[in-house]
Amino acid sequence: MIPLSEDEMLVLRGSTGTIGIVKTGSSDRLFPETEKEEVSMFFEPDDLIVASCFETGDRVVKALRCVLFMIREMKQPLIVLPKKHPATKRLRLVVSAGGKTRISCKITPGTHPEQDILCGSDEFDGLEIAGVPGGVEFRNLRETSIDRMRFDHQD
């Protein structure tokens, strides 16, 4: 278990991708939007919002923090695209939310309304990320750099 509080973000840095993780905290509800409906998802404080980017570097960490902030703090809806939507090929960053998230490199980015699976780079394929009281647990985590940083302000 890696400790994570509501005002922190974990960053998993790989060689071809980056993952950002925050607790849902006081954000008790989010709205995934599909082509046909709006879904209301309810959360516990230790559930997670996970963002996956298919790039690396400091600019990516800033983008992850921005997107996670927009979703958690500004209640930005989670947009789910149809599987054949042309934008799926241009997505550089995708997000899921819930108690547990599986990373897969075999799915189309941005097309899974169930929120328990998220597209990621090959090096994170098969990774499971679960929110637990006071932190995050990982299964199938390969060698990667993990940073914990403040989430509530710029470093």
C-alpha cells in the first residue's frame, strides 16, 4: 500500500506513458456522459480518479493534474465516446473513476462507460489500481517510478 491523502497525487512514470491518481475525497458524485445517456456515479472518499496519458515528461504531469482537478474539483463530466468515433485516435489522455481501475492497452481509448477499465501504454497493461483507506494498492505493478506530490497547489 502506498499512502495517499486527499490533497496529494500519485504519478506513475513509465518510459512511454504516465498515470496520475487522486482520491475522490469529498467529490461524492461524477457524471459519465455517453452518446445516449448521463450516468450518475456515487463514490466513497477512498475511491480514485485515475488519468492515463500516452506520453511522458513534466508537461504531461501538469496536464494530468489539470484534468484531475477539472474532474474532481470543478465536476467536469467524464465524456465517453462511441467506439468508432474519430476522436478516439487523437486522445492523448483518458480518465476513469471508482474503487478499482484496470489498465489495458487492448481497448479503444475513451470508450468505456463502466469506468473500471482504462486504456494505457503497454508497460502498464494488466495493472490494477485500487483505493483503500489512507492509500492506494497496486497489483501487477512492474518496475516504474512513483512520485507523490501535492495536488491542491502548483509545486
